[in-house]
Amino acid sequence: MNTFLLFFQDAGGASLLWTLLPFVFIFGIFYFLVILPQKRQKQQLQEMITQLKINDQVVTNGGVIGKIKEIKETSFIIQSAEKSFLEIGKSAVVGKKAD
């Protein structure tokens, strides 16, 4: 009980609660401005990847643009040129190219 009261007692002019309050406030701002939007963006990308179908054009994180020719469990077979077929991981897709 005495340890709990130390958080709220003045110790040299300021309590531990008032000392930690700015850090809690900064973390709250960081969460709403950085972490939450990043989670939403990642969720939207995962939904987009699950909705891809054959003949959709995709862009990879390496900058390769190709048309999906086959869908596997963890990868896509894409055609990037007339006779060029690549197998890419689903995690390498960063977007869908507009037709």
C-alpha cells in the first residue's frame, strides 16, 4: 500500500504520475498518427491481394509489372513480357495496376 501511495505523493515537487503523463500522451499521439494508419493500410493491401484474379495486372515491390496467369497458394505466376513468366510471392505484390 505504501508503494502505491508513492506514485501520488510529492517527491521533490512532482509526483511520478505527473512525470510519466507526457510520455503516455506522446505514445497516444504516436499510436493514432503512425501505428493505426499503418495497420489499416496493411489490412487493405491484404484484402486486395486476396481479391486478385487471373488477368489482373499487378506491381511488385521490385517494380515489375505483370499480368497474373496462375494463382498458387502462396505465390502468383505473372507474365511480364510476351514470353517472360515469373513466379512471385504474394507478399511481393504492392498494388494493382489500373487497366
